[in-house]
Amino acid sequence: MKKAFLGVVTALALGVAASAQNSTVDSIAANYKLQPMPAPLTLEKTFPVIGTYQLNGETPGTVTVMLDSSNKGMVWVEGLPQGRIKAYLKKSPATYRILAQKSAAGTSVPEGTLYFDAASNTLNIALGKAYDEVDPTAVFALNPNAAGVTAMAPGTEIKTEIEGPQGETKVKTEVEKDGTVKTKTKTPAGKTKSKVMYFTAVKVVNNTDASTQPATGMQQ
């Protein structure tokens, strides 16, 4: 009789424990939902600059950006009038510094900046102005043919005067026949001149398979 009683008590205890466990599981499930596993990172998601682009401007063409075969912090750019050039990743995911170099075609290429804008799928390249460590993309604000700005014909001049706390700043921007943008800036501190060539290109979506492969045998 005593054994039977103990068996009933044990069964009741196990039932209460099981019920409490199920209640806890249900409570957790009600507050937490399993999320789908994120998609694996592809090469292009990690390095969004790589791909094929359609070059804008007077000399339309195709520009291809490829990873170097042994250094993923470096890309090769093909299709510019200067020939194939290289750029180094400075700010992830898509801001690169172009060091002064000679292209594969032997053309002297000045220092510059390469930036891919994922929001507009646009590749922006500026040659002729040193890379700005603090604000590397500021150079593209000087491009008179940037997105949203009416294209300027060669010979066009823009003069701007800005009154600042230190005095008046005058900026004169002129587009030359070869597309180079000359900027003269006069401030109370002095005068500066820069000669920058800009390139913009729109990414060809879903047509980047060939360009996502690392370039081989291209180190200098």
C-alpha cells in the first residue's frame, strides 16, 4: 500500500515538473522567434567596388574593377584613358587611394581617390589631388559634372564667392577640352591651384561575374 502511494506521488511530481517545463518552453517561444540564417557573404558584398561599369562623359566605354590575386586590399582598374591603374583600400568598404604611378601603358598617373557609392551604384574617380585622410570624398564635391549637376561643356567657367569668418574666399572652376577641371582658390591665407580629372561610371548590375575573379599576374 505504501509503495503504491509513493508511486502515485512520484507520478504526480513528474507530471507537475513536465507541465512546468512545457510552460517555460511555451513562454520562451512566445517571446523569442527564430530568425533565418543570414545569407553567406559573397566576394562582391565584401568588396562592393568590384564589377563592370559604363563610363560617363565625352568618351564612353567600359571600366572594370578587379581584386588583385594576392592582396585583397588592392584593386586594378581597367578602361580609363590612362590605362590600367591600381588603388589601395583606405576606408572600408569602398574608399580607395590611388598612389602616383605609371599605368600599364606607361602613362604617368597622379595621386587620386576612388570611391564607390553603393546608393547610386556609381564609381567616382578623381586624379590630380592628393588623398584626403580626413574627408576623402570631399574632392568629388568639386566635380561640376557630378550627379544632379548639369554637365559643363569644355571652356565653361564657374566663379564662386564665399564670405567666411576669416574673410572672403573666391573659387574659379574651369573645364578644359580634355575634361580636366582646373580650380583656383583665393583665400585670406593665400592662393591654391589644382588640376583634377574626374571620371564617373555606373555599375552594370548582374553582369559582374567575370570581374569578381581576382586578377592574376598583375602585380607591379
